[in-house]
Amino acid sequence: MFAVVGDSKLEKVLIELDNKLFQKKEKELVEKYFNVADIDKAWEFVRS
């Protein structure tokens, strides 16, 4: 799992698009965007 932490709507859209285009969920290579305020949630996601 891969967490991207930032403060950009563009980054969020690009991460979602990347997951859809390359269908990484099937390969368990999931990327997810988190806002800077949600850094604890990002760590939880990576550790799960």
C-alpha cells in the first residue's frame, strides 16, 4: 500500500486516476491520497 500525503486537489485526482487506469487494486498495489491533516489516517492505511 502506498499513501500520498499532501495539500493538493490535483494530487488527489491524479492518484485516483492512476488507480483506475492501471487497476492496481487487483495487484494489491493501492495508492491513496490523504490531506496533511489526516496524516494519522495515512499511517493506519500503510500499516494495514
